[in-house]
Amino acid sequence: MKARAWLFVTPWIVGLCVFTLYPFAASLYYSFTDYSVLKPATPAGLANYTELAGDPIFRRALGNTVMYSLLALVPGILVALGLAKALNTKVTGTSFYRSAIYIPHLVPTVASSILWMWMLNADTGLLNALLRPVLDVIGWRAPSFLQDERFLGLDFQNKEVIFGALPSLALMSLWGCGQMAIIYLAKLQDVPQDLYEAAELDGAGAWAVFWNIELPQLSPMILFNIVMGIIGTFQIFAEPYILTGGTGGPNYATYLVPMFIYQHAFEYQRMGYACAAAWILFGLIALLTLVAFRIGQRRVYYAGE
Amino acid sequence: MAGDTSTMRAKPNLGRQVTAHLFLLLVTGAFMMPLVWMVLTALKPVEQTMKTPPEWVPRVWTAPLKGVRAPVDRIRKLEEPEALVVAGLGEDEKPGQGLFEGRRMLVKTADVKPNGGAWGGPLPPGPGQMRWRVGIEREPRTFACEIVAVYEPGSWLVREYVPDLRQTAKAAGAGGAETFYWEVVPENELERVAKPLWQNVPAALGKMNFWSMLLNTLWVCILGMIGTTFVSALAAYGLAFGRFPGRGMLFALTLATMMVPFPATMVPLFQLYRDLGWIGTFKPLWVHCWFGAAFNIFLLRQFFLGLPKDLLDAARIDGCSELEIFWHVVVPLSRPALAMVALFHFLFSWKDFMGPLLYLNDKSQFTLSLGLHAFQSQQGGTPWHLVMAASAVFSLPLIILFLCAMKTFIRGIAMTGIKG
């Protein structure tokens, strides 16, 4: 198994180089050039990066991306934990519930985006049809979701619920959190029985059991989900693209960095600029992943290590 | 592992069970609601999709057409008596070239008279004449006609239900004239009944060119699936059991590349594919799979490391080559993991939108993701019933796949949670 092992990994090494490392390095190079499809790249130093730093649209996109990531991940993990906990009470019909919460994750992005685009329609959408009777009672106006560039809040002066486009996008992603719930459930089922018995002897309540036993056991998984979640949410492209007809509107409210990169690369033909934005995105992902792992090292409990 | 229920703890507690059930019912209800809404919308007539407040159950107006009760669209309510006539020739028209020749028309009774009768008089069935203003002409022309029936005000003009009114072929073939079968029925014959309109589904699929897109999608999915499963397994085997310099580094690099967002490689990759002449072909969507994928390699390596080492050693002592061990020992033992990698790639590829968006230009090559998006954006979002029907059919294979291979899925999802 000396020389042979190389043969096993050769295709992967080639793939790694051609389809990941080369384009990754090349985009770093392009980020320091002025480059459109028509002309060869000419070195431009840090020009792209300084321009990005002053580009209000890029800053908006970056802020949106971070905000979206938070809005999608935090409620997602909380709901998934709640679902896993409920599923773990040995209720009858677990497999039915499990399938039901996982199936939305299977709906292809285009189909789910179109479905939500319609459900979130301010006038004829299902969500407002359900909300309106409730809000009518107190005389408040229903949110206009994707048409609203504002964020979240309650406008007491105008008696209006503000639920803007970006939170709407996050709401849609919450629909797919069943996958996480199933991972947590599997981990909960692996929690050693003796821990529960010990807790029972100590007279620990349900909350104490969750906080002191189950959460620590789940923590490696939660960390893993946070890291993969950051990586995933920072790359979200299809959902806002489809929901807003490729505009990221209204008024850039759902304009995320991947769409910025896509538009500059393939619509405005500013490849160098797009690559610089992509590298900033990567830098942010790497930084946040590192931070998550750092925090994780202190907070996460690894059994038997 | 998952599915092992022997480790269940916590004394069965009725109160907690009820709370859990209520919570789960509420959440599952919320999770299923959009899907139920999608399917029900797909089976509605278009006018019902626009209703506020929305209605859940598909309901359609029905009326007796050609003696059979059938779904109809209500066009308008007659406000004055109108006569159903079969038009004949106009004053200066030659047979075969008549403007309305042989066409069923609805004409105000004031503009019809029986032969030998007067305008606006009683209209017994039989030959007669009618007046009709053609186009922007000031004066109506007179045409011969055959009076069939007279309808009272309050009757309804109804048209046979067609899922898609913009069926261009049909409309063009009839010269924009009588394209769909219609009739006038008394109001009390109309009945609104709960009825799923299954005909919406084939109409939507035909309109978006579903079947050829399905073939495109399957081609990309299956080629990529075979490639990534096989090559990732090879690489995982090498990384799990191989002894070669740089193995640790290669594994670390493999893990690290999972952090690289697609946008960071997108531009040079696009250029690479363009230089290879692959833009506008399926190759950018599947060729790279034949060189493995980081996440799959990671998962499979973890799985391989958990295999009983004695078996591998025994095979090695028996003189098996590494390739034989891989193929005859590791692969059969790792079927669940391999199935999971294959399934998840299929899922990913079926759902992928950005890849096809970047690399495919021609409509004949669209995958379902791209095709559905094009369908929705071209329609301007108006025929929601058709868009939802197409969406439902697009999602269905994955749901069926899940229900059939639930074990592999659930185990796989749990396995992706291997300690990082």
C-alpha cells in the first residue's frame, strides 16, 4: 500500500487542483486586476478592493449577507432543537413527524422559492390571508413581506407590522430546518442512558437535563451546524435571485454578496471586481469559521476525548 | 446509531407526551401547509387562485356541455336577450370565403330577424338574417344565418374549461375565432362543485416542455452521481488506509476546501469551461464530479475508518491487491454510505439552479430547475395553477425517493453529523 495509494487519490488530486485550487488562486490574481471578458487582465493593484470599500451597494450586500446568516441560522437551530427534543419524548408516530418536517428540505430551491414568492404576496398570499383576520381585530395592517425594503419591527404610529424582504427570505429558509432537527434527534438518541439515570438520582428537572446533559452532548453538532450554516448562508444565491426576479430588491434589501458577484462578473463584465468581492466573502467565511471553532473549543463538549 | 430506540430514556410521562404531540402537530402542520397549498393550487381553476380570502379546496363551475356536466369558465352573464345563430354568407361574399361562414355566434336579438319577419321581432328557429359590425366599420353588415335558439337575460355564456387559455397553437389554428367550445346555459344549471382539475397537470407539463427537461436533468444527475460516488470512494479509501507522504496534508486540504464558497471559484471556472468550449453543454455540470468531491470524501473516509480492520488485514494476508480489497471488501461493506453519497448528490444536482444558469444557454438543454424558473418568469406569475402544478411535479420525484429510501436518508442525515 505504498505506491498504490497514490493511484486511489490521483483523480481527486487532479480534481482538487483543476476545479478548486486553480480557480481559487486565479480569482485571487484576478482580484488585483482590471479584467473584463473582452480584454485581457491588466494589473490594477488594490484598486478593486479600495473601490469595494467605498461601494455603498457592496457594503449593503455585505451587511445583508451577515444579517441574513444570523436570521436564518439562529431561529433555524432553535426550532430544530425544539423539534428534536419533542421527537425524542418517544411519542407515537415519530417517523411520520420526522418525514413531515424533513420533506420541505427536499423541495427544490426553484420550486420552493416560487411557492414562497406566492405565499408571501402581500395581497393574495396565503400568509397574509391567515394573518389579516387576526390583525384586523386590533386594527393593524398586515406586513407586505417581499415588497417591503424595511427590516423588522412594529410601527405603532401607523399600526403596521413590519416584516421586510430580508426576514422573509430567512423565514423561507426556516422551512428547511428539518434536516438539522433530524441530526439533533439522532444525537439525542445516542446520549448515554446512564447520564439520564444519574440526573434522575440527583432529582434534576427536565430543563436541567436539557441544559446540563443534552445540550453539551449536542454541542459538537451545533457547532458543526453553525460552521456549515455560515458557509452555506454566505453563498445563498438562487433564493433571492428567484424571489426578486434577479434584482435583489426592493432597493437592494435582499441583495446578497453572491448576487453582487454574479452580476458584476456576468452582467457588468467586471470580472476583477467580482473576484475581489468573492475573496472578501471567502475571508469573512474563513474568519467566522475560525471564530466559531475558537469559541467551540471552550464551549463544546467532546465525549471521550 | 440512528433508529436505535433501545437507548430511549425518560419515563413515559403523559403530560409531556401530550405537550410534545401538540407541539409536533403544530409545527408539522406549519411545515406541511405550504406543500398542501402548492398541490391544491395546482388543481384549481385560475380564477380561484386569485381569490381573496383564498380558498383551500379546488372548486370549479360546472354546466351541462353537449349533454355532459363538465367544468367550465364563466365568461359573462347575458344582460339582454341574445340569439344563438350559425352565421352564413354576407351580402357580397362567395361560398367558402365568408367572414363568419358556419360559425356559431351569439347576437343580440335586436340584430336578428327570421326570413320574412322584422328586426327585433319574435325569432322562431330557422333561416334568417343578422346584423354585425365588422371591425371598425361604421355600419353593420348583414349576413344570412340560421337561428338556433334565443336565450333570456340572466343566462350565462360559459366556455369548456381549459387549463391554459394561451394555448397558442389552438388559437392560431382557428384564426383567433372560435377556439374553445362554448355554450349558453341558464343560471340554475350552473353549479360550483369541489373538484380537482387534474387536467392542469399535463397542460403545465406540456407547456414547459417537461419531458425533455426531465431527460436533461436525469442525464446530469446520474452521470454526476456515478462519478462522484465512485471517485470519492476511491479517494476516501486512499486517505483512510493509504500510507504515503502528504496524506495528512491532503486530507486537511480536502477539509479546508469545503470552506471555499462557490463564488470564489466561479469566474475562473467559467473561463476554464469556456476555453474548453463547454459552455452550452452539460459537461460543466457533471465532469468535475468524476474527480471527487470534498464533502463526500470526508464522509466516506470517516465511514471506512469505522469498518472492522481485521477484515481488511485478512484480505491483505490472502494476497488481495488494494484495488481488490477496495472492490470486494470495502465497497460491499459500505453500501449504506455509498448509497447515501449517491442519493445526496442526486438531490443536490436535481435542485441545482446556479450551475445550469451559468452554463446552459439553449432552451432545449434546460434542466428542470432552469426550465421551471423560465416558465414562471415568462408567465409573469399569472397562471399560478400551472406554475404550481409544474413545481409539484418537479418536487415529487425527490419526495418519492425519500419515502422509498427513508432508511438511507435518515441514516445519512445522521451520519453527516459525524463529529467534525
